[in-house]
Amino acid sequence: MKRNSSKHLLTIVALCLLGLLAFDRLLLSPYLTTRTRLASEKKELSLLLRQDRELFERKELWATQWENLKKAGFSIDPGEAENNALKSVREWISTSGLTLVSLKPERIVTKKGAKNISIQALCAGTIPKITEFLWHIESSSLPLKITGLQLSMGKEERNELSLQVRIALFLPPEQENRSLSTANSQKESIP
């Protein structure tokens, strides 16, 4: 009897172990795998959602910055942008009290395909006046950058310096191409 009961007990234990193994293979492992996969997908989607929300919040900031650039004279049209930049540089030279010797604009295409307008200004004045002029350029809301600067002695009796500065006005390449193609299509449509 002891043998039958121990066989009976071993059979029950073996069946229970087989039941646990089947439960693990058929239900528990697939459930845990799916749960882990869904948790990682949820984490990725949460990250994407957070990035999208941040982008949407930045949209308002970009819109106000774009409006400020347009108010400051920035234009997508290269000709208009060049005129606005030249007008601003002349105004800053005048406001600073410098003497304008020459002002030359030049369009340049960079290696990366971006197009910008370079303005070379040659003027004369004292160090405080030159500093004020450079401050106007650097604090401008136009997309300007000083790319070259050369100071040399001017007239010693007046304590003047001669300033040669190269200023780059950047234009977005795809925007410039669009405005140029619009201008070309308008010329073609005129009989």
C-alpha cells in the first residue's frame, strides 16, 4: 500500500509539474513577453509624445521670432533682404557717427548650398564710434554675422581709425530658390 500511495503521490507531483510547465509555456511566458514589449513600446511612444508636445510649444516661440525678424526687415526675397541690410548698415554707420567711405554688397553661394549676401563696409572714426557700430551689427535681429574685420590707422591728428568690415546676411537656401522660381514664373507669364 505504501508503494501504491507513493506511486500515486509521485504521479500527482509529476502531473502538477507538467501542469506548471504547460502553464508557464502557454500562458505565463507569452504574457510576460507581451507585457515587456508593450511596456517598452509605451515608453517609446511616451518619449515621442513628449517630443511632439515640446515641438508644438516651440512653434509659438518660432512664430514670434519669425514675426520679429520680418518686422526688423528680414525678407525671404534676396533682393529685398539685401536692400534692408544695406539700409540698416548705412543707418548704423550714421547713428554711430562714422564716416562712410564705401559700401559694397556681394551675393555668395557657400559649399553647403546656402546662399548669403556679403556686405563690405569701409568707414572711418574713433574707437568708441566703431565699437557702437559693431554693437549695432551684433545686437541686430537680422540674421547677420561679422565674417571679417580689419582696423588700420587713419588720420593721426584726429585720432581716427579706418575700419573694414565684412558682414554676412544669411538666407535659407530653399526659401531663396522658391522666391527666385516664383519671380521667373511671373516673368514668363507676362506676354
